[in-house]
Amino acid sequence: MTGSGKGKRGLSLLTLALTTALVFPPTYAFSQEATANPPESHEQGYPVTDQLTISKCGVCHQADAKGNLSRISWIRTSPEGWEEAIKRMVRLNGVSLTPDDARHILTYLSDYHGLAPSEAEPVENYAEHRMTDENFPQDPDVRHACGACHALARPLSWHRPPDDWKLLVNMHRAFFPSSAPIAFGDDGRGAGGGEEGESAKDKLPPVQVALAYIEKAAPLHTAAWSNWESSMSEPKLAGRWLVWGKQAGKGKFFGEMTITAGASPGVFATKTKLHFVDDPSKVVTAEGASIVYTGFQWRGRSMAGVEASSPDDMKTAREVMLISADQSRMKGRWFWGRYEEFGMDVSLRRAGEGPTVLGTDVSSLRAGTTGDRVTIYGDHLPTGVSASSIDLGAGVTVTKVLSATPGAITVSADVAENVTPGMRTISVGEIAEPDALAVYKQVDFIKVIPVESLAHLGSATHAKGYVQFEADGYCDGPDGKPNPADDIDLGPMPATWSLKEFIATYGDDDVKYVGSIDPKTGFFTPASDGPSPTRTSMRNNYGDVWAVATVTPEGSDTPLEGKSYLVVTVPQYLMFDQPEVGQ
């Protein structure tokens, strides 16, 4: 999805945003016998060995001779998935848990009935609360049956045997009756309904096509989980870590985090300090705590040491990261805001005694320029370095070292006119960082990030949900044609921002009411949640528009335009969240 067109998908996003915030799920309840005794699975389950989990969950989920608890032993999922299940048991089936009990059970199930790193990574966008265009199957039936109401990453973060996937479909029919006509595309029969056979695919309802896909994509038993379960070790993360990344609208940052081991395995305390490249006066300091689930899933919470002066300033952030198998790196998103709409893309590397190169202050250099100022950030960098020992990649010549400290080296560089566009590895002496800098001849197109976005109206009663847009420049890759596989991201570029009407009906006037966008920064502020006395029928201020960026690239007189489809909807009156997953 590029944001250059809308059609049915855009309309469905708007419809979903306007309806789901107002629909309360019916309070159906199953008998304990129905939930405790599902059809026996033909697959081997994972026995439950924790005594607290057995005592609290075994009241309804019956144990067999092998130590399996019904349903639970045939499910694996993320910490967020298990917490959702625990909350549902408390809410609907009256399970009584203290906070400590709930945390213990959550940790146990996440560790021993969880996901392997290769299973968690493709669906991490769901735990990271990202507004993203999911790169999952293009089959419209699969996307519609599961993606009409929630992200596809949500079901794909659960691993079950085929029998249990069918039970999940039937649970949706009971708790969310509208799912059958809206998403499943069937007549409400059981999950086994519809014609069988591959040749009858065109006659199968979308839910059947989705089931066939998801049973293969998220099975209970996988080699990845078997290998990880047998080798999983206690995370040993205490020490000093280097931090770098980017916050939309604020630019790149570099800094460090000190991690201290807590009283229990997998529990840590943190102290963080970040410096922003584009605004040297902007320094974020924070203290926090975290839990690591399944040996690699970091779930933390940090509180900044200063009061936020604008909505997108970090105050209390949740941290969702994945830890590498060798426990030397982490990567993920830290986010905050009423709707988790603000966030940082963050990378961490364990600090060592030797020099480390992290990246540069600029994202790209243009061919044919001279005297470009580039700062290389890192740790324990040599202060007596010469220009000849610094390499910014093919076609880029470092002519002079302007300054050098252990944390940053600033150089002057020239870029050849006939340089080949692409990503460059930068190095200081023998220390290198791949794909740290792009080199280009011209900007071929602009992509507005996020491609599709959702904002929420608000007032004193309900907080607003904002959007920070960025205009990333791109040049065509080696094939010289627009092609997502090899196009080169040149980073954010200065843009002039505006809102334009997305015409969906006669007399469409959403752009007058939905809110405003800062013409220089691309920060969108939604309007009041209304109703609006000047609008037809005193309707609310909701609507859908284009967020448009106009960029005149350096060295060009021709402006380029990119746009993002923006839906502005009512406040989310019910909030479903998993705050207990992190400290």
C-alpha cells in the first residue's frame, strides 16, 4: 500500500474506525464444561508443570495423565496473548488472582508455552503497537476474514493445532456475532462448514480459506520452538549498552542505557540518556524497569526525568524489544501517548572496551557535492584519527577531520559526480557499520510515513490521538525503476505540509473539520470530538483526508509530492491494553 490510492481498503478503514469504538461486545458466557473439555487433539500437548498455574487454571482446564491441561497445553503465544487470556478468564469465568499470582502465571506460560524468536519477530509489530502495512499473505480472503477487525499479526501470534483453530472461530461467532457476516463471509455454520477440497476454493467462504492458511502458518509444533525451548537460558544483560535510533519528527538520537539485574531472574532496572542530533539542547533522561520473557522478549517501562512540553515528548514510555540469541543486541520500539501513537525505533548494542561505530547524523549524501559535514557517532572512538583512516564508502572521499571525541568524529567529505547510488558501509580504522549511509544522484519520489494513519478527536474528557508525519525521499535502485525491493531510502526531507480532501461522497467537506497539520513539521492535531455546530446535521468532526508533503529536493527545481491516507475518528471509549506485561 503506497498511499497514492484508496478504493475499498480506505473506506473499510474509515468504517472500522467509526464503528468499533462504539460497539460493546455482548456478554455471552460458556459453561465450564464447554470450555474445559474441547474435542481431543490428535497432537501431543505441552504439559503444565507449574503448581500455581495448575491450582488456578486446573479448576476448569482438566488435566490428563500426561500433565496436560485442556486448551492451555495446546496453545503457544506471546506475553501479550497470555495476558489477554488470563484477563478473559478473570472477567468471564471468575478466576481469582492476586497481581503477584497473575504475574507468576503470565511469566510461566510465556516462558514455557511461548514463541521462538523466529516466530515472534514477524508479528512483533502487534506488540510494538505500530501503525503499519502488514506484509502478510495477499490472498484477499485471508486478509478479510482475519484483518477486517484486527491486525493479522494478532492471530498469527498464536500457535494452535487445527482443532483449536476451529474452536477459536466458533468463539468469535459466540462473542462477536457480527464477525460472521462482516468478516467470515459465511452463513454462520460451524468452522467445518462449506465445501471441501482445493478445487472448491472459490466456493469456500473466506473464513475457510483463512483457516487453511493459518493452520499451516501457525502450527502448535515447530522446529523453531523445539530448538529454542531446549536451549533457552536466563538473560544476562547487566552492564552498559549503547543506544541509537530515530523518533518521527525529532530525528536521530544516540545515547546509552545502564542495565542492572533485579532480585529475580529476568527482571532488570534501567537508566537511559539520549542526545538528539538535530537539537543538541534536547536530552532525554529516564529510569525504568523491565521483564524479559522467554529469554528474549524485553517488556519494560521508563519514566523521563523532565515534564513533557509537547504531546510528542516522551514522559512514560513502554519498551518492546527483541534480544539477539547471543544477548549482544536488542531492537524494537519505545512508545507512549494515549493511543501509543508516539514512539522511537530503537537499537541497542552491548558496550565493550574497544571502539564501536553506530551511525551518522545524516541519512544520505548527494552526488557531486563538496564539503559535506558528516558526524560519525560511536563509543571509544580514536581522538587522534586521520582523514585517511575514515571511510564513508565508494565514491565518498573524507578530506578533513574537523573534530574528534570518544563519542563522535566530525569530518568534511566530497561525493563524486559519477557515484553509484546505494547504501554505504562506514568505518573508522578497522571498525565498520554496514548500511549506515545512502548515496544518491537524485530524489525520484517521496513516500509519506506512515502510509496510512489514524487520529482520534478529543477534548478535556477524552485525550486526542495525534499523528506525526515524515516525508522520506527515495531514489530508484540499481535497476533504475521504482521497485520496493531495491529502492534506496534517503531519510526524512524538509517538506511543506497540507491537508487535501479525500473525495468519497458529494459535497465532502472533511478537510474543514478534522483538524490541522503544521505546515513545517507535519504534526497533525485533531479537532474537538464535537458535535460541530457549523457542520451539516451537527455531525462530529470525523472524516478522511490526505496528508500531503511537497518536497523540492536539494539540487532540483522540480517539487515532488507524496501523501498519506489519514482517518480521523472519534475517541476510543473503551481501552484494551496489557500494561502488566511490562514492569
